Amino acid sequence: MQDSDPTSGRKAHIPVLLRPLLAAVAPVSGVWLDGTFGAGGYARGLLEAGADKVIGIDRDPLAHQMAAAWVGDYGPRLRLEEGTFSDLDSLAGEPLDGVVLDLGISSMQIDQPERGFSFQKDGPLDMRMSQQGPSAADLVNTASEAEIADILYLYGEERASRRIARAIVEQAAKVPFDTTLQLAEVIARCLPRPKPGQSHPATRSFQALRIAVNAEFTELAQGLAAAERALKPGGLLAVVTFHSLEDRIVKRFMQLASGTDSNTNRYAPARAETTARFTLATKRAIDADEEELAENPRARSAKLRIARRTAAPSQAIAMADIDVPLPQKPTSARKGGR
């Protein structure tokens, strides 16, 4: 399925792994929550597959503006809420039969240069999904070299993080960053010219800054906990990830919550036995098949994991226990920033 933005005629977000998701959770019924509503691909897929009602959550005002043209077609079966999926249990307001989270950034956000998510076209250095709070420009123009390096390394797995952070700080001291291409050019000068077929040198750094600006990993950890609180016994949690850091967090959460993790460190304290709060509906991650890859190359890195809620009481899990990267806390903004 491919969605279109009715306000612009642009092709919008293609819901990745929708077919295998619907097959894995069939028969679809009851109340589901789409925690990353976007262009509504998952919500519509669930409704058409038999869900009685879908609650769609998105923090991006654009998603709600786009949905206004068609959301009424489903009447009371589709309810939208503006907010983050870390609050999905309170936003839902009722027990859920299923929760689906499609992580990362959507095509409709990438395709708009004015949102500042991509360096493919020049635009303001923004990256805010909610369009509120500090932007990426605020971050790179005020954070210290150590803080920027930490973000680039932990969130983007950028090995040249210190070199790039130093160049960013030096440039911002001369002329503060305002646009995506301005930042991308500084990053590119720090790295070797890419070979044919390789990604742009700024790709990992832009990913890292986007994750930091939107607190994506904190949101993910809190969203998984909120889903655990909201799901009925037998309810399903389905999560689609797009890079290894996201997938590691989701995999670790499901392992710990289902009691299937193995304590490989013999020097670590033994964990107390706990009643499983989930069972694994998929033993390993589901990848896109050749048909989907031909339709949507973006699916190449996608992984789908599904777990089923038990009747055990929900339980808090520390972020460190599910491998959430934790950069050092900011000390003080450097002088000369905006």
C-alpha cells in the first residue's frame, strides 16, 4: 500500500512490512493503537483487516493536517490524538488489543526541505518532529564539542565523531549554522569522499542529531513501557525498526520482558526470577521479502518484532537494562552560541 499526501500530490510514507505484520497478527480485531500514525498506512491497514477501532498518535502536526481529508471516512472507528507514544496508555484511555510502532522518520518529513531532516535539498536546520522545542541548529550552535561528539558516536555510530564535533564547534564560532547544506558540507570535509554506492558522509551524523533533537531513544523505551501497561492479556506489541540501535533496544526489551534473555556475563549478579510479561510471537525479526523490496527499497533495513502480553503485572525496566545509549548530560552551553 502506498499513501499520498492529498494536500500536495506527493507520494508519502509507504508502510513498511505491513503485509507480514497483518499476517502475523491475524485475525485482526478489537482496539488497536498506531503509535506512529504518520500518513496513516498502518491504521488504514488494520481497519481494513478487521480492527474494530484504531487510535492514531503522532506528535507531528502535519500528520494530523494530512489526515483531515480522509479520517472522517472511518467515522468513530478511527480516533487521532496529538502527542508522543511514550504517553500512549494515557492517550488511549482504554485497554488495547494491539499496539504497532513504526519507528524513525517518515517519507513525508524527509521530502519537505523546510523540515530540515535531509541534506538532499537545502533547508533550515530544524529536525523537530513536533515542530516545538530546541532545533538541530540550536543543538550544534550551543552544545560543547564533547557533547556533540558523544551524540554522533552513540546515536550515529560515527567513528569520526570527535573530528566532526571539533569542526562543527569551530565553524559555529565563526558563523552559526542555519541550514542543512551548511552543516552537511562541514561534516563532509571531515571524511573521505564516498565511493560509488556509498551513502553521503553526513548520513550518520544527521541521524544522530535527529535522534537527539527528538529524544527518540528515550521515547522508544518509555513507549515500550507504556504499551506494556496498556495492552490486555493476549494483546500484541508489534515494532518496526530501521537501524541496529533501535532494533537492539526493542529486542532487549522483549527478551527481558519475556524472560528469554541469557545472562552471558558470568560475573554479573544473577537476576531474580520474574513472571514473563510477554511471550515472543516471533522468535526472530521479520525482514522484507523480495516483492516488498522491489516496491519500497526503504524496507531493506527494516525489522519487525512481535510479542504477546501475558496477564502478569507491568514492571518498570531501567534504560540501561535495554541498551538505551545514554550520552553525557550537558554541562553548560558554550559562549558565542545562539
